[in-house]
Amino acid sequence: MKKFVFAAFVGVLVMPSAFAQVVNPSFEEPFLASGFSAVATLPGWSRSGGDAGVWVLPATGFFNASAPHGRQIFYSNGPSVAQQISDTLTEGTHTFFAQAGRRGDAFAGSFSMRMYAGGTVAAGLVTGGTLLGTTIFNHTTVSANTFTPISVSYTAAAGDPLLGQLLSVEFVRTSGQMNFDSVTFNNQVVPEPATLTLLALGALALRRNRR
């Protein structure tokens, strides 16, 4: 029993942060009864001009698939969309995830997913920040009417000059219409030295108790 309690304790201390930092991650706001709608304001997100908004799936003849999460996905014929989250760069590995979609007709398109540290977000772009990584979604490499997971990661070591800066995710369309859903963030924190010492002492104490 003591071994189980210790394992649970360790898990709490080094567990990755929950997928809760991205605002409106599955584009369920604004709510639509059906169809699609170009929206000027997308809660949590900054977007550039052009036709962009939310789309209820499935849509027979256009995108005959269910949304990866919820009912709605994001679509854009415009250049870009971005969000700055409340998490800052710390020691450890930071990852943004998304579900990239390829609609079933000739409007299917490709885009890039980028992670930044610092800067500001306006008009769908990150300005003044440092690019940490880029992932390219090429719609021609996946089947029509499907979604596929994509991600972009960055690992910060001790002394990284960008530590403490806010993180952002940016999507930039490169062809056709970009479609994606379920944007999440994970931060695998490196335990502080004091925490590691505490864990080692706890393990030693439990081992002695079992003896």
C-alpha cells in the first residue's frame, strides 16, 4: 500500500499540465445549429482578414467526417490565426497539438503550425516573438475526409534566454482552405532539484519501512 501511495505522489509532482490552457480549443464558440459561418470575432483567437470561422461537421459533399472534438471545426480561406496562452516557457518540453483536416473536395488545403515565445498576437499573427518550431501539414499526404494529429514541440534547458516568455501558437495557410480542430497544449515540467531530493528521500524511507 505504501508503495502505491508513493507512486501516486510522484505522479502528481511530475505529471504534465492538463490540456486546459488554450481558449476555445475546439471552436465550439460561437455555437452554430448547422452549416458554417464566417465570424469577425472568434473567442480566444486572433485572426487575419478573409473568409474564416466555424463549421459544423459532418457536411456531406464537402467534409464528410465528424469533428475530432465537439461539433465544430475551424476553417479559413484567409492568411492566418493565432493565440497567445497564459503559460510561459519553463524548463522542460512544451508541445502544441492539433487535429489537421482534409476536406473531401477541391478546396482542401495545407498550412503550417508554429510555436513562438514572447511577442504579441494581433491580426492572426505573432509579431516580435521568437520562433521555436514549425510543423507543415500537407493535405496531399492524407486521405480526403479525414483528420490527422499534428504537433510542434520545443525543449527548454536551464539558462535558456527565452525562459519566462509567454507562448503562442500560429497557423498560416499555404494553399486551399485550412481546416483544423482540437488545439491543445502540454508542458512536461522538469522537477526542481529540491523536489527530486524529496522524492529520493521518500523512496528511501518507504524502502526501509518495507524491510
